[in-house]
Amino acid sequence: MKIFTTRGVIASGQALEAGSVYDVSEKDASTLIAMGKAREATTEDEAAPACPPTPPPVAETPKPKAKKVKSILEEVNGAE
């Protein structure tokens, strides 16, 4: 039976990637469908690309600069 995996799963000892169509046994197919990790494949699923589209890049936020710390000797010498 052909299934479309909605999550990464393992069936019959084989790792199946999410978003792909696989031909598995009826037993494995019914188990994965009941668990909500796969659904029966359609012709649209078979024509879909193997990997999902990548999200747009996120702009990195600048890291805050570290504050300069006075050493203990500077504080002791400055207190005299």
C-alpha cells in the first residue's frame, strides 16, 4: 500500500522521511495511519517534491557587547 508520511517514521526496519511516498505492507500502513504519522497516498503526493520547501532566511540579531569589568586590583588601588 502506498502511504504519504507526515512525520519521520520507521517501518519494517527502514527509516522513512517525512513528506515522501513509500510502498509499505498493509499492516505497517494501517499502523502508521492509525498513529497519525501517515495517510494514504494520492496522485498529487507522488508528484510532490521529496523535500519540503525551505523557509525564508531569518535576519540575525546582533549579539550584545560584553561590558568591561574592573579588576579587583583596580578597585582596591583606587579606594586608597
